[in-house]
Amino acid sequence: MTRSLQAVAYRRPSVLESAVGGQRLGLETSRGATPSGAADHPRFFSGFLTSPQIAAAGLLAVADVAAARYYQPQLRASLDPVVTGNGDRLRFESFSGCGGVYARLDVLTGGLDGGEVGRGTTNVDVNNPLREALSRIGADDPLHLRVGPEEMAVTTLDGPVVEKKVPLPDRWLRGFAEAQVVAADFDLRAELPAAEAVRFLRSLPRSGGRGSSAGPRWVVPAGRVLRPTTRPVPGAVCLPGPERLIALQRVLRHATALRVYGPAVTAGGAATAGAWEAVLPGMRLTLTLSPDASRGFSGEGGVLDALATGEHRAAPADHDGDSSGEGAESTEAADDTDLVSMLLAWEPRIDVADLAASSGLPAERVRAALVRLGTSGRVGYDTAEAAYFHRELPYDAERVERHNPRLRSARALVAAGAVRLDGTLGTVTAEDGHAHRVRDDAGVLSCSCLWWAKYRGGRGPCKHALAVRMVRRGAVARPADQGERSGPPTGADLNTARIDGDMR
């Protein structure tokens, strides 16, 4: 696993301190993105929390996930939560050390009072003394929240700088991207009232141990309750690694409902990811679980098709039928993504119709651009509102593409001219040696390689299928019959394709 160190600098540690008329929670920010550009210590909010004890518990839950490893627990490794101001709400996000749990606390308009919410994204310091102080907040304690430095600190720039060197595994970056792509396919599957939510969550195991790898559990909505089932029957909801929902215990007694989101159960009954949302007064706490406790989001492959849309169109072929990538122009998809990104303004809920009107693009191309922006952490997905929201993760977005091995391998296959188009329709079987057949069935690509045989598309496309998609979108390829055609392939010729390459 590749790791790097990200430096996050704060003017001082975040603190909870006594003040006239109550307490004051000061959350210090690091360098982040704002509408006016990068800022060293952006300020997003100064006002009151309407439910201080609940907000404190929710923030602690997000910090719990950031410091946890739910699979093969090792030494604690905490990545400071990310905070985004969306103009009407604050969002706090984190990812577990094992890469399998994504947490987000949305403090909505009803949870904030007495101050405007700024726009932008950065890290926020949540240290151990602050965690201890937050756990002692009472239900009736008035609490003033400040996200960002005080006004005097902004003008004088005085005081010590607190710098942390945060270990940042590449899979965490990919996990943020993969989690939102996966969540965009979720629908609401069940909603439990407060009493049943408490009963259900308290019945779950609190420790994974050996049982965490024993396979997924399934529950079936029955009225306003969830009943266990031994198999994925129609309407069932997957609960992989139920001990990973332990962070919800922080807010359990405050929850008014529990909502469960996920995809429809497939015919094969494979384990799926899912989102579990505790509805709180003026807030929502959501945990999104990967399909297995031993399986992080980083390897799910959901972003690969979106990343592949950024490939280049083929240059005109020469008289020998060969084509060169030099001079290739950007694809339509990449242009769409650039245009849509310029129109984003930290909206809490991105309206596709409004973006389509502003950009002049069809709605389907706007949606495709949002998916691609999500792969680099520039938008997230809110399952409760079934909509994207704008945020800018404070990481090098290019690393998301750079550290996807299947994407790199697919590009190498295309660049080497290893893709041969075949106009033959019907079933295509594997060939001898290292040649693989990729078949298109109503837009779903299958392959004869070992990756496909093992995962059956459950972890995204293999590199061979991905290379075929690149060819279909105009990447440089070598036609099967160079005497009959040259240049980019056409759609009718792409029902099947053969990829020459290794089986990894």
C-alpha cells in the first residue's frame, strides 16, 4: 500500500472552553479551498448549535471512524475529518483506517442558529483533549460553535502553529471517490422509527473478530422493523460487517429514525455496500459500509468507467492504417467535466436541470460529468436527498487516477495497439494463450479473463473490458481488418472485441 504524508497546519488546537452564558467550541481549520481560491485558515461559521449534545455526539462519531480500523485492528491512525461549508449547512466527513467505512455528519439549517454558513472545504482539528471535552457536554449547555479562526486571529496572524503529519494511504483517497460513486446507485430500502432503531442497533455485535469475515448478513424490511434472513431474498438489505455500525451508538438515544439505503438485490445474491442513516434533530449521521469488512472501498472499481471517459480521441490514421496519440484532442466528456466544474459553487444540493441550463449541456451529459468529478473528490453524494453536493477534498486529485492499476493497464493496452476490433456478433469464447474475449451484452461487458471469472463484474470492469470502453469512446486502437477501415471505430463494430494482454 502506497502511503504519503500530508501536512495539515492549524493556528492552535481545537478547544472547548467556558464562556459567558455557556461554552464555546472552536474548531480550527487547515488550508482549504474557498470560492475566492485557496485560503490558509478559512472561516465557515460562527453561531450556536441548537442541539449541542447531539452535535457533539455526531462529531465524535465521525472522529471515531477516522481513528478506527474495523478489519485487522492495528495502531490507531487518524486522518482529521474534512469539513465543508455549503452555505446552509456544515458537513463533517471521515474515512476509516481500513478503508471500509465512510462517515458523514450533516448539520443542517435547523441545527445551526445565529450565523451565516460560509462555503469551502478543509480539514478540521479534532484532538484527544477535545474529544474528552465533547463527551462531557450536557443536554442543556448552550454551545457556541466557531469553525475557523477568530476574527482577531485572522487580522493579527499571531499565535503558534500546530502542525500534524498525517499518514495518507492512497487507498483512502480512492475510497472517498469510490464511496460516492457506489452511493449514487442507492435507493431508500427501509425506515425504522426511533424505538425499533434502538432495538435493532443494540442487537448487533459490537466486535467483529473472526465473525467479521464470516460473510454478510441480510435483513428484510417487514413493516417498520427489520427481520434477519439467511439468504438474499427479494427486498432484502445487505448488512456486511454489522459491528462496523458501532459509531451510530454515539447518537442512538437521540435518533428519531433509522434509514437504510442500498441497491436492489441481484440475482446472484452477492454482498453489496449500503448506507445507514441516523435521523437526528437538525442533523443526519450516515455510515456507508463496503460490501465486506475485509474489503475496502478503494478496490471496488466503480470509478474506472468514469475515469476512462477522459481518454483522448484517436488522431487520423496514416496511409498504413496506424494512428498516433500525438495531437489527440480532449474528449467531449473531459470538456463537459471542465465546464461543469467551473459552474459549481459549493451548492448543498446540485440541481442537474439548473446545471444543464447554465452549461447548455443535456442533462445526461451533466450527470456523467458529475460522476467524473466525484472520482477526484470534487463532489460527494447525499443519499438522503438523492443528490450530489459540491466539496473540494484537500488532496492531489490527480492521484486518484494515477493509483488505479487497472486504469493504467488498460491505457497501456490501448497505447500498445493491443485492442483488435471484431465485427462478429454472438457469443465470443476465450482464445488460447494470453488473448481474451470481451463481449458486449446490452452495454454490459464480460470477459474471458480470470478477473471476470472471479468477480463477475462485482468490483468494476477488468482492464480488458476497460480498454474496450476506451476504444468505444475514441481512444487509439488497431482495427482487425486494416484493409477495410482505419481511424476511430464505429459503434456497430464494437459489439465484441478481443484484447491481447496478460491476465492480471
